[in-house]
Amino acid sequence: MTPPVIELDQRRARGPRRRLRVILAILAFLALLAAAWMVWFSSLLTADSVTVIGVDGAAAQEVHNTASVPLGVPLAQLDTDAIARHLSTIGWIDHIDVRRGWPHDVVIAVTPRTAIATRGDGTVVDASGVAFSPVEAVPSGLPTVRAEELGLVAAMGVLVSLPDDLRHKVVALKATTRDDVQLTLKSSAIVRWGSVEQAELKAQVTRALLARKAKIYDVSAPELPTTFKEKLRR
């Protein structure tokens, strides 16, 4: 008769353990509920401040004002995508990252566009061909570009592809299509560059042609370059 007594004792021992596991599970569930409430609904983790990084001064103030971050809202409920959409209306911003800075901060990281040319009307253009109004002083010495849409994108592609020694000679660019980019140099000479393709070869050919004094250098077909209104050097 000993075995049944042992089995009964084992059942009695398992009973408290089951109750303990149930109690612990209930406590864990309640803790999760409390944590969720604290994060989503309490005032312990609310948005109380906004930090803008990547720019400062007037640019940072414009970002702060445009973001319109609702303070006092729990950070977990904050719609960071909506804030980023608001900021996308600022033309000089290239990239935006809105994130929660627990426990009380909203961090807006901004990457501004870099102007590489000016349009002469108060707007500037970045390397991807996006025109925008600068929030700060425009760097001096930027070339002027006359182009729109695909022509503008092509002109900036050519400008970016130029080696430093040639880029520093350029004072103006113009284009009506992606295949007819034209450069004006400091000497007033014109380089018919064509498309952005074969940039390295075109640069090499242009360097060689510039040894000859001419009004127009055509490297749009770099295998068959030509010059116009060439003058003999004395």
C-alpha cells in the first residue's frame, strides 16, 4: 500500500507549485499591463522638448517651427512619420530622421542639401538637380546654371563629374536636354560637353584642347573633338 501514499504526497506537493506558477503568471501579466499603461498613457514618458541636430541658427528654428511637435503627448503615441511629412515641405532639407529620445525628448536629425550651383534668382541647386531656397548665405564662387527639369539634372550631373581642375574653371552651365550640356569657362570659352557619359574621357580631351586658344571646344563626341574660332597663340 506504500505506492499510493507516495503518489498522494506527490500530488499534494504539486498543488502549491501550480498555484505559485499561476500567481507568478498573473503578476507578470499585470506588470506588462502596468508597463504598457506607463508607456502609452501616463504622463511619465511624454514629449516635453524638441532637439534639432544637423543644423543650427535660423535653419534649426525653421525646422522646430515647421515640425509642430505636440508637447505633452506620450512619446509612444507620437506620430513621427507625420512630423517628417511636415518637414518634407522645407526645400533645403535633403534627409529627415525623427526619433524618440526617451524619456522626454523628440530628436529631429536633419541633413541639409548642399548647393553646388546658383540659378541667379535667389535659388540654388544641389548635386541631384533639386532647386531650393537657401536658409543661409550662399557660398561664393558657385557657377550659374540655366536649365530646367531633365536639363537641370543633366547639368548638375556633369558638374559633379568634372575633376577639380576643370570644375574650378566653370562659371556657368546651360542645358535644354540631358544631351546638350554646355559649360562656360572663366576665359569666356564655351565647352560643348553633351551628356554626362564618358566624363573621364571628355575631361582628358578638354585638358588637351585647352592648350589651343579657341572660342568653342566641342567634346560631346570625345573620340572626334573639334574647336571653333580657333586662334593661333603668339
